[in-house]
Amino acid sequence: MLKELIRQIDVRDGEIDLDEVRENADRIRIECRSFQVFFKRAWKILEPETKLVWNWHLTAMCQHIEAIVSGKLYPRLITNVPPGSSKSLLISVMFNAWLWGPMGMPSKRVVSTSYSMNIVERDILKFRNLIESEWYQQLWPIRLEQARGDKIENSKRGVREGASFGSLTGLRGDFLIVDDPHSVKLAESENERDKAIRLFLEGGQNRLNDQSKSAIIVVMQRLHENDLTGAILARDTGYIHLCLPMEFEVDRRCITPIFEDPRTYEGELLDPIRMPESAIAELKHENDYFWAGQYQQRPAPREGGMFKCDNMQVVPTVPEGAVYRRGWDIAGSARKRAAFTAGTLLAYANGIVYIVDVKRGQKEIDEAEQLIIATAHADHERYGIVVEQSLPQDPGQSGKSQKFHLANQLAGTNFRFSPESGSKEDRAIPFASMVNSGMVRLVNGDWNAALLNEMRNFPNSMYKDQVDALSRAYSEIIKVMKVNMNDTIGAPIYS
């Protein structure tokens, strides 16, 4: 019945008939308990000259909001959708009006925020226009006690208050709506991203009246791997993630407890009426990063930025007679968001470089050393003395102490210490050139996904440890490529 009602509303045009509203008020109130029905009826109040083009992504967004309000979903939601998806109108305007009216919750307090106060005030004004309309007042009469640019309060003590993302201190509500916390320009700055994330984690999440029942809803386009969405997801705190790219990617199909992306084939469009293929082709041509982040919700081109990962074939094994080198990037903390210690194993045979294995973990320095030692001995047993371990040597006395400590533990294996020079990006260029020219193969393994994600996002990836380890390993492989493959590999080098 609800589907038929929604279909009927889809084909209605023209202005709202207030006489019909008065005659059918009780029925309309019941129907509008469905958020998508309310959205479709209220659309004509806010956009009287524009025909609503409904699409299934709006249904998905409405259903998740309904499930949070009804208590069927954990009240933490991230929604990533492309520009032009009516996300702000839905969550920053319609939602609050639906909550106060059809849902019978006029005492609820809603805090909304965005990177720009102008956007916040724009949406509060639209919200006010909606609830003060004849249509809304006919169905859900509610008196406003206070109404200004950044705050609206009703006679039932309900409040809709807004602030720029950097000014949330002092506001508190039953719902926190975060609508585009980063501007496109500021998201390019690591300092600005970190500042926004810190404000949210240390202040924004505390703006709730009830930490267990009050809801946080984040809606945004992806702008960087370590934007607010990336930072929240990296902490694995239970947020439901509704992620809807413009072009469907089968291996990234969005599945939540109440939803599965209905698209069936690679590249199928999210909303071909609003955004046809001709418009998409133009956007993709303008800027790969812009398209990948804001439209595909994957803040790097799928084929990679510096690394064109689609040029790497996946193979089951390495040919006989290959020469192996493992490079390491060493960190020294086990904190959840600390850098990783990573060791990547490369092989070289017949003019082709193979990525064979990755060992990786967030470990304290003593645990990191144990990982290196255990891996070196395992490599030696599996591949022989030719598996040189290439390790970075930090400058100063502490670096020398660590080198000699590890040298004693690595006795019987082949290893080399050398200082780093240049940036991680500069060090990655030679290996990236090999990848992009199709001269690198990837051995199939359960570590592939994490490695490919980092390579595709590099140099904007949250972590760079695997790429840095690859760069180091490849710097040793280059030496092998310059000599006869039958030369005997020498003894361990300690300095």
C-alpha cells in the first residue's frame, strides 16, 4: 500500500490544494509518518516551480533516518552521496520538520552544523519557511516562540539550532546533524582536516543530551581519505555507513543492516535522470581526484593516483629462480591510529618485479623488532640467504644503538641498514614508474586489499608504511637488475 501511495504522489504536479488537505487531514498525517511520503508532499512547499525527480537513493536515505528515529538502528549514521543528491534538503531541512510534525516529537532538540555558517542559516530559513507554511500549519499546528537566523524554538520547548562546524561548543541536542564538515578547499590542508576531526571527536560527539539514545548523523561527500568520514570509520565505533557512489562498483557494494545497493552491473549510474552519462563524462574528464572523491566516495582515482594499480596483474606464484628483497618501514607505537611497521617482499625474475608478501602491524618498538627478526628468519628458511632485509637507520646515537641491537638478532640472515633520504613521495617515484608501465605483478594474498587501498590513495593515504617499504625494497631490487642474475649474493652488510 505504501509503495502504491508513493507512486501516486510521484505523478502529482501543480500547487498544493489546501481544501483537499483540510478534507483529508487525518489520512495525510498518517501517510506522512513515512519520511519519504512527507518529503514528496513537502517538496512542493519549498520547490513549487521544480518537479521532484525521485530516485531510490532518496528512499534509502529516508529509510535509514526512519530506522534511527524508531530505534531499529544504532543512532550513528554516515551517509556519503554525490553532489546534487538533495542530501541537505532531506537531512538539514525536511528531517527536523518531519520530526516535529508527523512523528509527534515537537520537544526534540536538533543541532545542525556545516563548514559554513551561511549554509547553516540557509537551511534553517528553509526549515522555518516549511513549518510556517499554510500546508504544514493545517496539518501540524505549532507555534514558534523564537526564530532567528541560527535558532528556532517552538512552544513545546523544541529547538532547532545551528552553528558552523568550528563553533559547536555550548550547543546540545537529541540529534546532531553534520552536513559537509569540510569545504573542498580546506580539505586539501592536513592541518585543517586534523582540526575539524579533533573538534568533532573531542567536542562534537559530546553535544548530545543522551549518549546512548541521541543520534549523530553525518552526511557528506568524500574529499580525502582522512576526512571526517575516514577518521570515524578508522576508529570502528559502530557507525552505520550508507555509501552510494555515482557509478556502481561491484566490489564496493554498500550493505547495511537494512539495505543493499540494488544495482547489478559495473558502472550502473546512481541517478541517470539527474546525472546522465554525458554529464558524468565531462566531470570525469575535468579532474580524476574530484570525481573519485566527491562522486565515487573513494578519495582517489580507482586506478590510482601515483600508482596505476590496474596495471598490475594478479598472479598465483613467483617464477623459479627469482631474487628476493624485503624492505621495512619501522614505527614504534601500538596505538590504534599510530603508524604501522611494515615489511614488503619483492621478487625479480625475467624483467618483472613481483610483490610477494606484506607483514604489517601497529606495534611498540620491541614488538616491531620481533616482527622484523621473525620475518627475516622465516624468509631465510623459505627463500634462502638471498632474501636481503633492507632496514632504515635513524640518524643519531639511538639509530646506531637500534642497528647494532638488531644486527645481533639477525645473525645468520642477510640484511642492510641505510638512512632515508628525500620525502616518501620522492622515494616512491621509481617503483611507481614500474607499476605504471605494467612491469609489476601482485601475488594473490589476503594482504592485497589493504596494500592496494594504500597504493591507490598514495600520497593522500592515511598510512604510507607499505608504500615506503615497497620503495625501500625496490631500491635494492634495482641493484639486482643491474647485475648478472647468476652472480652470487655476498655476505651480510652491517654498515
